[in-house]
Amino acid sequence: MSAHDRPLENKTCLVLGSTAGIGLALARAFLDAGAQGVMLNGRDAARGKAARDALKAAFPEQAVHLALGDVAAGAAAEVVDAAVSELGRINVLVCSTGGDAMPALFHKLDPVQIPDQVASGFLGPILAARAVVPHMTAQGGGVILTIASDAAKIATPGESVIGGVMAGIVMFTRGLAIEGKRVGIRANCLTPSIVRDTPLYDRLMADAFAGKLFAKAETIAHLGVAEPEDLAALAVFLASDAARKITGQAISVNGGISAA
């Protein structure tokens, strides 16, 4: 296998929110791309151990570890320290923890739930990046990838708060890119729309309001509705040296739902 086939060879990756769905697909793709090791992260112990064991079985010669904890609720530093301890360094950080709130018209939202919705969606990437930047600075660089949503770019009924949170992640990533480039850190954001074969997809399509919203969106995804593997392919590229001149970008993966 050539170096071209293993673009992440000798790199280590911490993937937050990676025990299912998009995050797990990214972790698998990183290992398939030759990553030396991956640290998984999630909140559910049973699901985390199942994901870790499955990847260990599929990639027996590479390191696969698990650090449990909610990075949006204060566990970011602990998870980052665990990754550094197990992997030796963190070349790539992926923040796949943007929340899973259901779309709903703003006037129907429970005001009591809004602060938690904002915090759970927005704080994870910020706290995780804050914990990892000193490590990446000391080692001379690294890659930080966040995952938001096209709701950051296109105003959609039912996604006023979600869109605000996603836009915050995009702008945070861009600001981080401007600061990080001075020390060799690149930061980019992936912004999907609806993504099939994920737990969130099933919840969205089962919801009366969200199901109608995204069923309509699917009809204009003329290139096909995105799947986790589509985001994983882009993440591998952005994490690799082939993307060494790319930073501060928010890239849509949506099958043509929008031109954002």
C-alpha cells in the first residue's frame, strides 16, 4: 500500500462524539487511512466499548482507545489528557459533538431548555479546542475539525436556535484558524445537512415537524442524500497533508440541497 493510500500514516486522532453515527464513521475512516491510533469518545459506556472493540477487531495493528466523558459539560481537558497519555500526541482533533436538538418553531420552544440546547451544542468544540491547542502548539502544529450544519449558512424555519449555535461553531472555527496558523494549526468545519444512517437521522425523520422539513430537503439532494462515509472522506482529506494549505473553511456536504 502506497503513502497515497495511507494519507494519515503516523498521525494520531482524537474523535469526540465517536461511538456512533458520523463520529464513528470518521474514526473508522482515519484508521483505514493509516492513522497510527485513534481515541474514541462518548458518554455511553456500553456503546463506547462496543465501538472500540469493533474497531480493534477491524484494525488489530493500530491503537484504538476510549475515553468516556461529556466534553461540553467539563470533561474536555480530561479526555484530551487521556488521548495524549495513550497516543503520545494528538495530530488531529475532531469535534463531532454539535448537539442533537430537534427542529421546532421558535415560539414553541420551552424557554427552560434553550440554555442547555445552546451549551450542549456550542461548548464542546470550544472547550475541546482550548484543551488541545497547547499540546498542538508545543508539537509544532495539528489539525482541528469541527462539525456543524448547513443551518449555520441558510436560515430555516424551526432552526432559529440550532442555526445560531451552528453559525457560532463556524465562526469559532474561522477565528481559531486565524490564530492557529501562526503555530501550524489548521482548523476547518464540515457542515452537512441531513445525513442518512445515523441515530439523529432516525430521530429527525420520526419527528412530525422535522420529518416533513427534511423529507422535502431530500427531494432536492440530486447528487444523493449524504451518508457518514461522505463526511468521513472529506475529513480524511482535510486531516491529511494534502490539505496543508486549507484552513478557516466551512464546507457543505449535502448532495446539492443548497449551494452553500
